[in-house]
Amino acid sequence: MVFKMARGPADPEIKAKVLEYLGKVQKAKSRDVAVAIGASKSDVDNAVKELTAEDLVEYLYITTTFICLKGKVQTPD
């Protein structure tokens, strides 16, 4: 049996770094954001989850999953 530990709130500093990085690129993978800002992928994923709930970031599903600032990338219909 596997138990997933509940994650606490995202680090506000990591959330700010994610937003700053996404402001410089059109779209990115969470792994690339983590490398760019010097954070773990799990911390970036947690920050992105909160930023998505805050309607600041959105997931893009274009052959693979990307993240971007809300409304920055127009997706094909």
C-alpha cells in the first residue's frame, strides 16, 4: 500500500520565480522551469498547481504538457 504525503502550501518565493520565468518564455515544461529557477520539480509542480487555482497559469496539452502564463498562448481550436 502506498500513501501519498499531503504537500503543504507552495513556497511563495518559488511561485514568484515560476511567474517571472514564465513571463520570459512562451511556454515551458515544469522540469525546465525547475532547472531554470534552481528548484525541485515537485516544488515547481506544487507552485504551478496553486498558480493554476489562482488563475495565473494554465496547462497546455500540445502533444505533451506545457505550462504558460494564463492567456499568453493561443491554443488551436
